[in-house]
Amino acid sequence: MGDKAHTHTGAAGRATAADHPTSVRNVVLVGHSGSGKTTLVEALALTAGAVNRAGRVEDGGCVSDYDDMEHRQRRSVQLSLVPVEWDGIKINLLDTPGYADFVGELRAGLRAADAALFVVSASDGVDGATRMVWEECAAVGMPRAIVITHLEAARADFEEMTRICAEAFGGDDPDAVLPLYLPLHGPPAPDGHAPVTGLVGLLSRKLFDYASGERVASEPGEAELPQLDEARSLLIEGIISESEDETLMERYLGGEQVDVKTLVEDLERAVARGVFFPVLAAAPAADGARQGLGTVELLELITRGFPTPLERAAPRVTTPEGAGRELRMCDPEESLVAEVVKTSSDPYVGRISMVRVFSGTLRADQAVHVSGHGMTDRGHEDHDVDERIGALSTPFGKQQRPVSHVIAGDLACVAKLTRAETGDTLSAKDDPLLMAPWEMPDPLLPLAIEAHSKPDEDKLSQGLARLVAEDPTMRLEHNQDTHQVVLWCLGEAHADVALERLRSRYGVQVDVVPHRVALRETFGGRAAGRGRHVKQSGGHGQYAICEIEVEPLPGGSGIEFVDKVVGGAVPRQFIPSVEKGVRAQAAKGVVAGHPLIDVRITLLDGKAHSVDSSDAAFQTAGALALREAAAEARIHLLEPVAEVGVLVGDDYVGAVMSDLSGRRGKVLGTEQTSGGRTLIRAEVPEIEIGRYAVDLRSLSHGTARFDRRYARHEPMPAQVADRLREEVRVAS
């Protein structure tokens, strides 16, 4: 890599369609927000001839971050696909958001890609969230390379950043993270900062000058040789140590000269195997220039060092019933297996599905079977249906360029799949299959919403259904206890985007209201009540009297009804009526409007009338008796308690445990895990962790994550219950 003379066939003005999996590279760009991923994608597209100037296609739009919402948000909020072509290879560049709230889009990009470029800003360094994604890629053996950007920053230092990257990403083998090129600095500016104007190839021993806006190769001068030779030796030793040829290191240490061709081949194999991680530098092209610094080198690494789709181990495939199925994956002649990795809505075209084809060939107007995983717990519709493929296209900015087919290993967009959602599998109609789902984070920030007006109410249900179909990291809940519509999101930015999409795409205006936790009521002690429902107002009267006793039960007991009537004081046919009445009143609550639980209600006595008693009368009497008993008793307010698991870096354990204690949490224990992290298990009242997704991110600088599950309801402290009742009284 480094001294090959390149010609490129640009993708500008036409669609690129791969003819074989070996001519495809799927690369996802990963990095924290502001690291320069989108700028790098645009620079690569310019160098590959896919745009007419930096980041622009023929209609003047950007190839990435082209959505109006992204312009308003001033950050990437969704996965973008930018296909370019270099040396006869189609490269699908997948630009992902760097902000933690949009990790679902990142995971979709990881699923669709076969290799990853980690983009690191020379001015910001490596954050904890990026390290965590690196570890995820390492766990599945995904090939990776590192690109250092923002070298124009005043205190940018490529060598120092390379050391930091080796420390952060190298793990037990920092020599597996080494630069392939060293930056060449121009004359110092008045502020003393010397801009990077070119690169020196360590293997090729060539100098590549970008100062003119075009890559110009030459021989390095005497001044560059000492630094070059030292770094070159380290690189060669790093490549050889990861080589599959065990004798190569002995020959090298014995003084044998290893030819560059062998080193390059070993380097390419080590990168493709995911055991060596080259570091490169990149910068966007200056105004009027055609090539940005390091873009040719990056395109060369992608086409020659990154694996083809044939080299990727595909996810597990089964029949919809769960039976295993063996396929020659990434074979265009095999049975069709494709996956929807992203769903979006276009106001003119309708629903657009970005699809990765893992096996077979997807053709326009083809009948396919759509298999879903039935994430009904997140508000997604369960489905197993047939659909017809609409138009196939490759995206480029706002444009959709038609293609006739998409082979195994490639990505494209499908129009108007009405039932398919993100994560669904597309397969042959006569051979339905299902791919194992990828892991998605649980949304843990509740957003309670109400329609702003009656016209909004009519459109709200459809708008929400479309929203969750697009985004599997969003969960829709219709809470039966609080009667609230709740969108569970990953963070505040995620929630803001959801509200804006409802308004701008689906024309639904909503109001955000305080999220209510499902509280319960119970009796604090034994109490008696008498329900008397007697009315004589002409015609058929109403007559029912019942006497009950209520006593508390252990947590989780629910409502227990016991009949102890003797002598027929309440006729047998009306005893179920009393039970129905008290259960209905218990569901409504007896003091603050929260359901009553964990009590035994015993019917002791009553009276009836031979003519005026009825089912309805005894239901009413039962309800009145329960309310009277509650008026004489001490009623406890019960709150839900969640079992919480927080995975956090060791540096933040003390702060997180202290914060949990401040939320009335009870720490159950800690467990040391790999990677310098600790798992903290605690029980915390749900009312205290409504915004914990946001607060924990701030507390741990984005490096911690947590999960939660309902444990039980337990009595709320008196002072908290009194405060809550007062808030309700004031609000009403």
C-alpha cells in the first residue's frame, strides 16, 4: 500500500451496481460526535469522483447529513449510506451518528458493514463510548482501522494521538496499532503551528504531497529518512508478528531483507483478519482541491486491506419456526436472505428500507417473504407476510439512483415495503427464512405525550406506529395503569428527534406531560365497612346492605375475596355481585385513585329485599363498603421498585453508588467484570430513576450503561407520600 498509481472510476451521475461480492467493501465509520466522520465521507466521495466538489452532488445537496432535521439539529442523527467506486471496487460508506442517543443507528451500521473505520479527532482524543464500541467490534472479530482527523488544530500531534490510540485500542498488544504513514509538515504559520501538507509511506518509502490539491509522489529527503526508518522498523516488526508465516520473524531478525510485496500482502491479511489495526491521517480537501490529505491512502486500504463480504461470518439463519438452515452465505445464486437495517419515510416516495443482502440476489418487482421478530414489547407489530419489492436504488444524498438488482454482499434501498420494519428479514416467497436479530439497547428514558388537539389525536396512532417501525430502539407503551401514552427513548436528543419527526414528517403536534409512575394503595391495618344502598323513588326500588372486613396481606397477594355470610343474610346469587363491586372499586382506588392491592376482603353480613334487591344494587353496596372501610383505616401508598444493574468504569463506581443512595436506592452488591468495569446491582424506587438514563451518562461521561426490571411494589416513605399527595392536590 502506498506507491500504486491510481485511476478511479467515479460514481457521479450514475448508480453503482456490484457484479460480484469480491468487488464490494462495506465500511462503517465510527467515532464520537464531532470527530469528523461526515466530513471524511464527503472527502472520500470527492477523491473517488463521486461528487463535483467537497460534499456536493449534482443537485447541490450533501452526500451525508442531507436531511433537513440534521441541519436543524446540527449533528448526524441517522445512518447514511454513501456508495463510491475506487479501482473497480464499490465501497459502501456507512456514516453513523456519534452521539450516544443514536446508538441504534450505529448498531445498524455495524450490522451492515464488514469492517470499521474508527475516526478519532486529534484535538479531542478517544472517549469512553468509542472504546466500548471498539470492544464490541473486537468481540466479533470485525476488522478495524483508525483515522486521525483535525490535524489542523493548534495542538494536534499525530504521534501523540497514535500513542493514545495504541493505549486505548491495543489492549495487551499495543504493537498491533501502528501508523502506515507519517505526516509531512509544511512551513510554520505565524502562530507556530506547522500544517500537515503530505504523508510519508513507511512501507513504500515514498513521500505524497497534497499541498497542490492533488496527490504528488516523490522521494523523501535526507531530513525525513531517520524518522521514517525508525517508524518503518516498528511497523515491519508489527506486521511480521501478526503474520501467518511463523518463520518470517526469524528471517527478519536474522538480517534477511523482506521485500515490500510480502510485507504488503501480510499487512492486508492481518487487517482483514482483524488482528492488526493501522493508523492513518486524513483531512478534507481545501477549496477548489480535488483530493483531501490521506484520502487516496484510505481508499487504497479499504479496497486492498478490508475484507470482502465473502470473508464475513454471516448471522445465524433459521426458518420462521426456528429450525436451523445452512446456506452458502454471500452466494448470489443461493436462496435470498436480506435484512432491513434502516427504515425511513420520504414525504414524496413513502417508506424506504435500506437493505443488506447476505445471500442470493434481490430484484426489482420480486415477491418476497417478510419475517419479523415480533418485538411487541416495544410496540412493534408482529408479522410474517408476503410483499412485492418496489423500485431498487442506491442512495446518494437526497437522490435515489435506480438499479435493477442487488447481489449478495451489497446494500441498496427498497421503496414502499409497507410492512417491513428495521431488523426484519427478506427471503424468497417459497423459502421463508429468518436472520438472528442484532442486539439493541433498551430505551430507558420515558416521554409521556398527549395529542395537542383533536385533529392531532386522530393522526397520533398512525404517526407513532410509523415512528417505532423506523426506530427499533424506541418503545411505545400504552400504560393501562396511568392511561398515558409513553415513548421510551435513549436520551433527551433521541426524544427531541422523535417529537420533531412526529411534527415534520407525520404532521402530528403533541404536548409532553409529566410521566407518572404506576402507584398502588393498600390497607395499613384491619378495618370494617358497611355499604348501604337503599333507594325508594317510585317504581322499582334499590335495596342492598353489606358488611365487610378488610385486612392487609403480604406483597404480591393481590385481592382476595372471602364469603363468610351465614344464614342467607345475603342471598347466594348476590354474593358474586358484592365481589364484583369491591373489585371494581379496588381497581379505581380508595384514596388517591391508585389501584388497591394485597388485601383480603371478607363479606360478613348484609341484608336484602325480596323485590328491590338486584345485582347492580349489591355491586354498589360492595363499593360503598370498601370506601367506608378505607375512610376508617390507614392507607399506604405503594411505589414500584426496580432492580437495577449499572455497568460502570472502576473510576466512577464511588460516584454512581453515592448517587444511587441519594435516590433511596439499596445497593445489593458489586461484581468485577472485564475491561476495568464493575457491575453494581441495586434496588431503586422507579419514581427516582425517571431521568436516570440522562443523569448516569453525565455522571460517567458516557461510559456507563444500565438495565432495569420491575421487582415489586413496596410502601412509600410517609414524607414522600405526603409530598406526592400535596403535588396532586395543587395540580388539581
